[in-house]
Amino acid sequence: MKQTDLVLTPTHLRFLNRRFPCTIGRGGLTARKKEGDGATPRGTHRLVGMLYRPDRMARPADWALPIGPSDLWSDDPKHEDYNLMVRAPYPHSHERLRRADPMYDLVILTDWNWPYAVKGRGSAIFLHAWRGPGRPTAGCVAFRPDHLRWIAARIRHETRLVIA
């Protein structure tokens, strides 16, 4: 592991010699991720994108892309767009990226089951803002919003998310 890696430990996430409290999926950690299990997948994941709400924050990094009103993420394992960003109208199961709450104001995308998704192996494994300390996610890694912004501004091409 390198100093530039985001390393999940049992009590926090370590990045650039700092420690950040975080939450993980309600299903804990797993080596056998399945759609809907609420677990966070173990492994070394590349960070492949960053999305943000331009109506709520300044661009967090020069490579971040804005989330628009029609942006969605497909979580329908039966559809060919499974685990990909799609646009409304989209009649299949999906997550809305532009939410009323601040949870997805800043989203860092991982390469879990992407870009060639195995049907049912899990989708939408992101880094995003938490609902509060100790409140689990559906499988993502979540942070205090100010910590997430600090991390986002310092991610580089070689930065990886390491979940042992």
C-alpha cells in the first residue's frame, strides 16, 4: 500500500497520513458481493470518476463532472446498463444521483463491477457523504461532508481504495 491509497481499517479510513471516521455497508465487508446485500466489497478498487452538484458546491477537482437533474445509476441486474450511469426517463431499477438530501452532492466512483458488470455482483459502490456517524450505507464508504471534500481535492490518478 502507498501513502496515496485510501486504506479502510476497522476503525477509520487512512489517507495521506490522516485518519477519517467513516461508515460502511450495513452488511459489513464481503469478498462475495451481491446486489442488495448491503455489504461493502473487499479488494483494491480504482477511483474512476467524480460527480458533484454544481448548484450546491464548487467543483471539487478539475476532473469532476456535474450531476444533472436527469442523471441516474442503473442497479437493475437484468438490464444491459446495469452498474452504469444512465439518464431519465429510465424505466428500469435505478438510483437517482441528484437527491434532495446531501448524500450524493459529491460522489467518487469506484471500479467495483465496472465497466463490464457481472449481473447481480453489485452496483453503485461509491464514496459519498454519510447520513451521520455510525449510520451504515447500502455498501458504499461514507464520510463527513467536509472530510469527503478534503479527500476529493487530493485524489490523484494513482489513488486506490483498499478494503482488506
